[in-house]
Amino acid sequence: MRSPAPQQHWNEPLARVMDVVLNCTIRFKTAAEVGKRAVFYCRGEDLFAWMMNNREMLQKKHADALDGQSLASETDVIEFCDKLIRFGFMYRAQYKPIDGVIEQDEEGRFKRPKWPKRLAMTPKQNFDPQAFYVVVYEGSKSWQHFILFCIIAAVLCVCMFPAWPLKLKVAVWYLSVVLLTLILVLVFVRLVLFVFFWFFGYQFWLLPNLFNEDAGIIDSFLPWIEWHRSQDDWAMFAARIFCAILTA
């Protein structure tokens, strides 16, 4: 018997946290839930890892959502995720294979897909990093309406491009060339910096998330730089010296 979905109790501070979650680097996908239409979900391990890595940000910018709760340990983070479930912003689900379909690995053990296409709500609604979580909260409606308006306006402008004044057409052409040039220069600079520091045993990236398809618009430009010392063996050390000699 299917368990009833958690009733959503509106909580403005928690809603702001969910807005951040929906627009961060956590990967979301769609699936079909048993008895319902398509749902939006994420993996518990991804949500848990993001919470652990952004505890300071949550405590600083969303202290009202924590309501005095600390996020010092993994248990505290799990309790906060339980709070999101209790207030109905998401609920726990599990992989539900189609009847008659047996999915096993080579050793005969049950194999759960990494991103299942069919989910069902679980009777227990406590947070577990190994489970999946269907997002009930749809985000700010006003923002969605604004995005819809911008999309419609952009489509109309593109369709009417032949009727644009000649000066405006030329301006758009120059703008596209400038943007393309900036992107190519940025890619070249990132490559040069990476190769330069690689010779000295470091991996340096300018805007490391720039081409990360899982990152949002803002997260694509954060952090500015990322670098760490390479854990190379003697063979790689010799390869760096050889490449440096060839480059020189």
C-alpha cells in the first residue's frame, strides 16, 4: 500500500534553503513515480555531500532556517535534512522495478541503477544518504513567471530579426564576435596557466567549473581558482621535465 505524501507546511526560511538547493551543483533528474506522473528527484548522497561542504554558508546566510541548530557533525546535517522532509519540501523514494523484470549483476545480486527511471515512496520518511529524494517544492513562482516572459520575448525578437534595423543587426553581429573571442581567449589562458603550473608539479585551474554541465550560472564562475599539488610518481616527474625541455 502506498504511503501518503508528507503534507507540506509552509516555512519561508526553509523555502529559501530549497531555492539554493535547486540552483546549486546538485544533479536532479526526472523519473516516473508509481501511480503519479513524472517527478523531479536527486540522490541522497549528493544532497548530503553538498550540505556537508556548505555548512558554513548555511549557518551564515540561513541561520533562521536552522533555528539554532548546529551543523557541526554528519548527524546534525541528517537531522536538518529530516526537517526538510517533515515540512514536506521533499520525500524519500526508492527504486521500483517493473513487475517481472529482474535486474541482477554478474554475481546474481540485485542491482540498483544509479539514476532509476521508476520510483516509489518509502514507508519510512527519515533521511538516508543512500536513498533518493523527490522534490515537492517547485521554487518561486514569480521567478518562473519572469523566466517564461523572458523566453517568450526572446523568441519573438529572434523571429522578427529580419525586420530589425540594419544598425541593430550589425551590432548583434559584432557582439557575437566579441563574445566568441572572449571565450576563446579565456580557454587559451586557462590552458596556458594549467600547463605552466603543471611543469612545477601543481594543477591550477582558472574558473574550474566554467564548463561543468552540472553547475548553475553562478556556480560556473565559483570558485575563481582551484589548485593543488599533484601526487605524481617519478615517471610523471620525468615526463614533466621532458615536456619542459621540448617546450623551451
